[in-house]
Amino acid sequence: MSIFTRRSADRLASLLILFMSFIAILSGAGSGVPEWIGGVAAWGAVALMWPGLDHRQRQVACLLIGIGVAALVWSGLHSGQWPWTGVLTKNIALLGMLAGVSFLQLLGLGEAGASPRGPGALWRTIAGVHAFGAVINLSAVFIMGDRMGGGKAPSIAQLNALTRGFLGAALWSPFFAATAVALTYAPGATLAEVAAAGIPLALVLIVLAARDLLRDPALGRDFVGYPMRPAALWVPVLLALIVISGHWLLPSWSTLAVITFAAPLMAVAVLVVRSGVVEGCTQMARHVVRRLPAMRGEMSLFLAAAVFATGLDALIASSGGWLPMTHVGAAQAAMVLAGMIFLCVLGIHAVISITTVAAWLAPLNPDPVLMAVVYVQCWAIGLAASPMSGIHLALQGRYGVSGGAMARGNVRYSLQAYVAAVVVLFMVAWWRGL
């Protein structure tokens, strides 16, 4: 492909990504616009950007697509059901958010001063990404990761610190998809009950996350963290306020839709005030043309993962049910959690595990609060150990770091977190009289 043709393809891809983000906003706003339209645009953008992918990205994408298609075909031939629409709808909201958050790079996060080093920087970074990630979700990881990398890819230790702190917020945050999924598939549980069990465990996981990384004295001494100072935090603070206000003013909108809409709007407002209308709009247009096509890694991985997840979901749904227990208490919940985390490690997303377990155990009428706690624990712990989790795919696509390497770095932490989670499950069972 000639340089001229490549540039033209990238420009068309950037317009398709913008359109995909627009559809993601409309869909998340409950407008009734079909999300698959955004999926078609996303796949079109990836097709145009495919020649720009490196060899490893192509291999991973082809492997995921191949497994997903094989699973979808096998289940379809045996069940007669072909739920292929997930190929066009899964991860579109997340990809829209990634595109929207990319505009925050124009606001100059690197002007916050020297990055802190040492154990204190590690503790503040984990606590900071936990607090801000609980509100603005994955965008907090990217804002902090870009700053910590200093123009380069962050280290595995830095990314693991961000991943652990961020995922811990799934235990209690009402802005997390994990909480919404848990309450949906454990009808009868309330947010207050889930948070009552989740917040103490989240605090424990923050401690475990930092202490595990500090086992290496050299790593603790040389760790470069995020400058958790007011001058450096105005962007995530402002975005957090916007997201909170958006939830209050637009309760029907999803969190991802609010962020996808708010991030570029905030960026253009700041640029116009800082540089004027003409220069601000010029910077925005330049970002669309140059930066959005650079999302080819994230786009290809997430869309390939959508095919993978759709195929596995169909495969699991077509299998028969089996109940090895007669009731669900703390011990049984601990075993179910272990199995769900293991499935996450194999690459099956927590959402699939949750929906499958909910349907599988429904005849036993398990306690809804206990099961909701299991579900958010699976999300917080299992995704940290999964090379195919959404956060690891996003970080792999953005920074070119191996998802498997990040997941392996979290194995010891995940085992410790699982032990703490089991203790909480026994406490919840005692509280619920099980």
C-alpha cells in the first residue's frame, strides 16, 4: 500500500472510529439506536488499519478470531442457534470510551512535575487509581499510565500496580459494570449490601497489591509512580465530577456513554480557552487524523476478543447443566469463585462466567447477597490473573506489553486476594445466616 493510500485509509478509519463513538454514546444513552451499527463501523476501521498492525498483534487477533469462530460454528451445528450478533456489539461501548478518552492527551498531563519514586509513590499510585478508577473507570488507568511511562510504555510492575488498584474498585463502585452485572444476576441483592462486603475487602486488596510488589526491595526503591498532587490531578478530578454530574442529570445514560461524551467535550473546552477557537479546533482535528488511527492495536484486540467471547458464550450455553451440590453456603461459594477465577485465567470473561453460574445455580435458589459478592470478587480478582481480560487487552494494545506477562505478574497477588475473598464469603454467610 502506497504512503498516499495508507494516509487515506487512516483518515477514513479515523472517521469510522468517530462514528463508532457517536453510536456508542447514542446506544449508551438509551436512544434505541442499534449498537451493531457501531460494530460495523469499528470492523471497517480495523480492516483499513490492518496493514499497520505489527506481527504479534496480527497473530493474537487471528488466534482469538479463529477460536471464537470455531466455537461458534461447533455450538451452532449442535444447538441450531447462531448468536453471532455479539461479534458486532461486544466491546463497542468500551472502544468508544477509549476513543473519547484519547482526547485528554491534548491537555498536557506531562506538566505535573517530576514523578515520585519509592514505596510511598507505589502506595499513592495504587490508592489513587482505585479512587479515580471507581468513578471514571478504565480512563483513570490510561491517564495515569501515560504519565507514569514518561512517553514510553510503563513497566510490568507499574501496569500491575494500576491493574490491581483499578480492579479492586469492582468490589463496591456503583459506576463499575461489575456491580451492575452482579445486581442483575443476583436479584434481591442491593448495592448497599454488596458495598458493605466489598469495601473492607477492597482496602485489604490495596494492602496486598502494594506489599506483594514491595517484596522486591529494588522494585520498591525504583518504582516511578503517578504524582498524586492537586496540580497533576485536575483532569481526573474534573472528569470524575462530570461523570458524577452526568449520572445525576442523565440517569438513563451508562457510565461509559457519559465518559465517551464528556472527555472530548472537556478537551475541546480547555483547548479553546487555552489557545483560542482556531488553534483549539486545529489541535482537535489533528488528533482525530493522527491519534485515532493509532488505536489500531486496541481496536483489533477488542474486536477479536468480541469474536472469541461470542463463540465461548455460545459454546457454554449449548452444553448441558450439572449440579454437584445441593445448596450454596460459604464453602460452596468459595469453590464456585475458584472455578470462575480459573475460567478467567483460561480467557473466559467474568461476564460469561457470571451469567453461566447464575443460570447453573438458579435451581438451588442461592442467597442473592452471597452470590452478588462472589460475582464482584470474580471480576476484581479473576481479571487481574487473566491474560485475556479487557484491561490487559487494552494495556497490551496501547503500550505493546504482553498481556500474558502482566497476568503472570499478578498470579501471586491473585492467590493472596482469593484467600482474603474466601474469608469475606464466610463472614457474609454468617451475616446472612447460611
